[in-house]
Amino acid sequence: MQKTGFLPRIAMALAMTALVGACSSGATTAPSAAAPSAAAPSAAAPSAAAAAKTFADMTVGFIQTGSESGWRAANTASFKETATQKGITLKFYDAQNKLENQVSAFHQFNQDPSVNVIILAALDVTGYDDVLKEAKAAGKVVVLEDRRIDADPSMYYTYIGSDFINEGHEGAAAMCDLLKAFPADKHNVAEISGAVGASAAIDRAKGFREKMGDCGIPDPTSLGLSQTGNWGVPESKAVMEAFLKKTKNIQGVFAHNDEEAIGAIQAIKEAGLVPGKDIMVVGFDATADGFKSLISGEMGADIECNPLLAPQVYDAALKALNGDTSLPKWVPSQEGAFFAAQGKDALQAILATRKY
């Protein structure tokens, strides 16, 4: 992605807002990981001689990562509420951020004769080969959402989610814009990365590093300023506190999600510094809490990652059930970017229209 000017990027952000898909809002408390649970009664199995299948013929086993953030809550709500709207039978499983729970749930759904679609929000990029082979042998449709995996593409129908590398590019461009307030030799950026092994964390870091040289940002790892915050506020606050004890020569924070950015902001303030002035902060997801930090000026930029993927995912699954092979192996979601420089009034107006 080519670096663009700051004002044109703000204008594009406003235009992109209108493209974001909408489905549902509000945090949903996911059930425990004891066993997959049905959100609706099982639908009768369709006749082999039936015509094209409809959503009413679909029984979905959805394997969620957990409930680690506001983004994830909105993602879960999207799938639950859209299933109700479309008459889909949904069996939802909260893996509580444990890969072994996801694999176990995947196996259970493979063995469940009522389930004809399995949707996976993967915790890691590896570890699913055996259950994917099992699903293919059982004739299940598998759709990946939100996060990609390293697996034979023939083992799943499609992946629907963000271009995380491009998000990293966007984050680097935004940080370069923000660092114009500092001398060229003062572009040190701390990185608070997502969970180790998550594709979002891997690719956002890759994309950022591909473009950070455009304005002379040194690799955070070489500075000893890169550590996971595991997507959470408290852990990310502790990480940033440790960074600031190590050195005050930090001009930016590249946080892999809004919660990590907010944790960093809290640590910066407690250290007697001003986020958005002394240290620039870039986050990802563009949740309601992220917008609040943009509106206050404490976060300089927030790169959107759309959680409302259920309509796209369910539509893709229905195509698969009907033998449609037209979809590519990756269908990117549409997203934008938002900036504190857009101003409080403009950001408040955008926030009022959003679903998460």
C-alpha cells in the first residue's frame, strides 16, 4: 500500500464508514466451554431429493475463540442474532481461548449428524489438520471467519475476514503521519502485540514492519520494545509500564487492538506523560471504546477491523451447501480507518451510526 497524505486518509475514512456491514450490536456473554450448546431447536434434515437448500436447512457449529474483547463480543452477537433472523440452527461453542478446546469442539461437531456447517474463528494458525480431514470425510462444510490458518485450502470452503497485513500497512502510515510532530531522529515506537500465534497479530506486525521504514521507525524488537499484551487492558498496561521504566525515549505505541492501546494510554498517563502529545498511540478494531480514546485525543488513529461478519459467512456457507464453487478462498471484509484529527464532532457522529 502506498503511503498517502493525512487529510486524504481522513476523507477516505469517512467514505469507508458507509461501507461497513451492519448486523447487530451489544456484548453477548458466551456460555462456558463445557460442551457445544444449541441456540435454537435442531431443524429437520433436508430430503436428499430436495431442491436448493435454504438457511432453514442449515445447522451450524460455530467455534469461537472466547470473549476476550469488545470486538469479540460484537462478533459473537453478530453470529447469534443473524442466525435468529435467518432461521439458522446455531450450536455455539466458546473455547475460552484454548486451542485444545477448539479442537475438541471441532471433533464433536464432526460427529454430530445434525451439523452440516462448521464455522471456525481460529485461535492459532496451526493445529487443525486432523479435524479438518475428519470434517471433509464427514461431508461437513467448513468456513473460516476472522482469522486464517495454515492448512491445505482444499480442507475448507473459504475464509472471510480482514487483510491483516494491509491493516499493518495502514497502522504504519498513520503512525508516520503522527510522528511528524517529532524530529526525524525521535521516531521510536513500542509495540504491544496480540496473542502469540494469532494470525491477526502475526500479519499486523508483518504489515507494520513492511512500511515503518517510510518514516524511519526502527524495529521495536531491536529496541527491546515489543511484547504481547494478549489483547487485554491490564496486561498491556503492565507491558507499557515496563517499557517506560526501561526508557522514556518512546514517541509512539503500535498496539494490536483497542484494549491494548487503552492499557498503554493508562500507563502513559500514570507515568506523567500525555498520550496524543508526548507519545502517539495507534490501535486496531475501532470499537466504541477505541472511538472514545480518539475523541479524547489520547489515541491518534484507529484502524478498523469489522467484527460483523455473520451475514457474509452464512451466505458463503449456504452457497457451499448448494454446491456453488464460485467463491475465492479468501473474501476480504470492507473496513476503514479513523483519526483523532477528524475532530470530536465528526467522530461522535460516526460513532452514533456504528454497531460496536
